[in-house]
Amino acid sequence: MALPGIAIGAGITIGGGIFMGTGSGGGGTPGVNNVTGYNEMPPPVTAGGDLEDPTATINSPTGFTINDDTKTGIAITALSASNQAFFATYGTGTKTVTWGAGSTVASSTINVVTNSGASLVFLVQGQSGAATYNYPFTFS
């Protein structure tokens, strides 16, 4: 049974952790097909390690901020079995990723430089200034 949308009127407060739909940012279940999440980086995510930028700010478990727009490399080194199967045919080169809700950019062009087994390493293209990237990441 389908219900019509719910209208949110004046005086209504929505608290944190409420899912409002797939309209903004990455969506889907982290670890399934083309959607990666916090646990696939794996925790703890490190500036200068999983993130090329040694000055990056870790906003665990929601995401991170890359402060140096000349160091935009991101390593996802613990892909789930489902994502390993998805990325087996993904290849390398220019791709697109949609970032989770609350990110400072909705989506980015990326350059996948390593795609092997449980690891995916890519560079975010066109970042200008500091940018926050929240989970989940949806690759297309």
C-alpha cells in the first residue's frame, strides 16, 4: 500500500537521525553494490593515510573534510564482498560519485587510480577549497 507524501508544516522540528528519502546525497545500503560506507575505509580513517591530505579533518563516523584541495586522494581499503563484485567490472579512470547528505558538494567527477580486490583509490577532481564528504558514497 502506498501513502501520499507527508507535509512538514511550521513549528515541526525534525531531529537528527531521521531519514527523509533519497532526494539528497548518496543513498542505498553501505556495503551493497555501488554504495560504500564508513566501515569500508576501515575505521579509524586517518589524515595522511586513508586520505592523502595530512591536514584533513575526520568527522567520524559521518565523513571527513579534505582541507588541502591539492591532495584529494581517498583510499577505500576494506570493500565488502558485494562491492568487490561491483567494482570488479568498474575499471579505472574518470567516474562519478554522489556523496552522502550533508556533504558540501552533491557529486564529483573522480579519477579511479587503483581498483583491485578489496581496494579502491581515487582522486576527487575539481575540489576548490575545503570540502566535506559524508557517507555513504554512491559510485556510478
